[in-house]
Amino acid sequence: MSQDRTAHRTVALLTQYFHPEIAATAQLHTDLAIGLQNNGWNVKVFTGQPAYQQKNPQPTYEIQNGVKVKRFYNPGISRRNTIGRLLNAAIVATLMIIHLATQKRPDIVLVDSTTPFLPLIAYVLKIIKGWKYVFLVEDVYPEIAINLGYIHDNGLLSKTWSFLNKLVFNNSERVIAIGPRMRELLIRKLPDGESENKVVVVHNWCDGESILPRSNKDNWFRENLGLNGKTVVLYSGNMGATHDLESVLKAASKLLNIKDIGFVFIGDGAKRTKIERMAKELLLTNFFLLPYQARSVLPYSITSGDISIITLEPGMEGLSVPSKLYSSLAAGQAVIAIMGEKSEVVDVIQDNQCGIRVPPGEENQLTNIIQDLHNDPVKLHEMKRNARNCFEKYFSMQKAIQSYGKILSDAMK
């Protein structure tokens, strides 16, 4: 995409999370906004104040690498429960639409699915002001909420949510899915004849220049934990309701007698309290539980593992693609995918021979796989090398940003 083609064209990005938020979604959106700005777009971001970490409020308005950022008040209610997250999102969305209703129309809007309210803002602005928008689907709702048992399949809430989503889908210029299986699911939500051209796939990514394989001697984070010389099993990210983390702790308990295997969990979320409790009950001396790390630390924390754990609860396949897949591949880590068979993650690791799938709840099988990889360093090294090769071939940030630029340009026509 050339600069001449997009010069002075404005894209408004509506998202709940943006830098300096630590969540992986925030990092992706920050990369995307800066990448589009560098490719000639005039990017304006509308987002909430950070919620993952209790920090001092960020400026209400600032410019980051040329990107104009407008932040709205976020009460910071605990994210460890669904009601708290929804209240945060609802307040941000309310303030956002009041503000946007008075603004000049951008050439195109890119809105994501990080909360159920943001897509409705884009839809309302199209109806009342004629704003065109592209809908980026990172998690498919209400199906996720239904599968997790939060709402009933045939209940009023799920039917209302589905109806509103249908309005959002039908009135968008394009729908972006982050994986082929998700695209297949989204196609079924659109009227016949519209889906093939309207729903496109753009994979998420990782900054492969900062997240790259590091040797033990080049990783101070790993050294500070006393993990050099050990096989390290890493889980880094959201400890949410869709992740089977209990099996990993049970495997850690079964491997306590092998002193050169260590487990590191980094992050926060709905299950963190449970993980803390389990680790104490199981007396896990081979286990570290750490908070989210600053972005400057990520090149070392994310690469501190030899084996990366990626999890999805049963029924989530195709509805969500864990972003840690891309950082795990960029870091050159063997991937253990704790999830069902029909998912984008499993497709990638099996096609590229860089990981192994374990069904959720199978802690004995998980234990055996970790021990086998520890005992076979040649096989582990080969998987790690294949992981980085896979990343470089399919999931670079530059490729993704170019794809977004083309989709946004086409949506403006």
C-alpha cells in the first residue's frame, strides 16, 4: 500500500484497550494504529483509560507516534468478574458515543469486538450520521457467553444480543475474522450472497523484531527466576474463564520430583485467585505466579519459556483465537495446545510441526508430554525452530498491517 493512495484519509479506531494497557489486544491495536499511521493514514483512536493495571490516569488526549488518542473515563471496577468488566465497558461506550456524535465523519471506522457495546456505537453512527465501518471480530458473541453458561441459548438476552449483532454485521462494509474457522462461523451470520466477499481473514500477529528466540545467557528475566538450565513451561496472558489452567497446575504437581522443570504463569484474570489457591494447596515449589509485565519487559518475559501453554475451554474452538499463539511462535517455543481438535491453533501447530494438542482436563497426558519433551532435547529444539519459521512465514506484523490497509481502502469505495 503506497502512501499516496491513503494520504490524508482518516480512520477512527474504536477499542476498549490501547497502550499503555498491558492486555495483548491493546498491544495489537497499538501496533496496528502506528503501522497504519506510518503507511500514510491519519489515525484517530477512541478508547478507555487503562483497566488491567491500577495506574495513574493517562492523558485524556495525546499523540503517540503520530496517532491521535482520545481516552474516556473508566471506573476501573474489578475485571475478575463479568459484571465489573461490563460496567467498565458500558461507561466508556456511553461517553464515547456522546463525544463521537459531535465529531466530523472519518473516512472509515474500524471497530473491534472487545466489548459488546462498541460495535453498536459504529452501527448507530452509520444510521444517524452515515459513517462507514469495518467490524473486527476477535471473539464471537453471544456464542462464547452461551457456551460458558453465562446466558441461555434461547433466553431473551441471547436473542437480543444476536439480533443486535445481525444489525452490526449487515450494515458493516467488511467483517474481519482472525482465523479461517472463525470466518466459516461468521459467514453463517450474514445473508446469502454477501458473505464470500464481505468476511475476510487477517491473522493477528506479534512484533517479531522485539519478540524473538533468546538464549539463556541473553535473558535476564529467566536468570532472575533461577530458571537457567531448566526446561521452562510458560503461560503468559489472561487467566480467563475460557482457559483450562487447572490441568497445568496438576501436571506441575506430578512433576515436582524433576527439579529441572519449572512452571511460570504471568498475567491476571478471572481464574488468578483460583490458581493462587491451587498452587498453595499443591505445595508447588516449581511454580512462579507473576503479574502482567511492563511492555519493556515483554521481550524477556514472553521468551523465558521453552514450552508455551495455550488453552481454550471445550466449545470455544472457532469462537476465539488466543493471541498468545503468535508471541509463542515468535519466541520460538514449542506449543502445547490444551483444547479441542477443531481450532486455528491446532491447525497451525500440527501443519507446521511445532506443537502438540492435549484435550482439556487430561493432566496425565499433559504431564507425559512435558516430561517427554524435557527428556528429548533434540525434539524440543526442532519444535522450537519450526515455531519461529512458522511465525516468519505467516504471521508478521507487516503483512497484517498491509492487509488492514487494503481492506479499509476497499471499504471506503
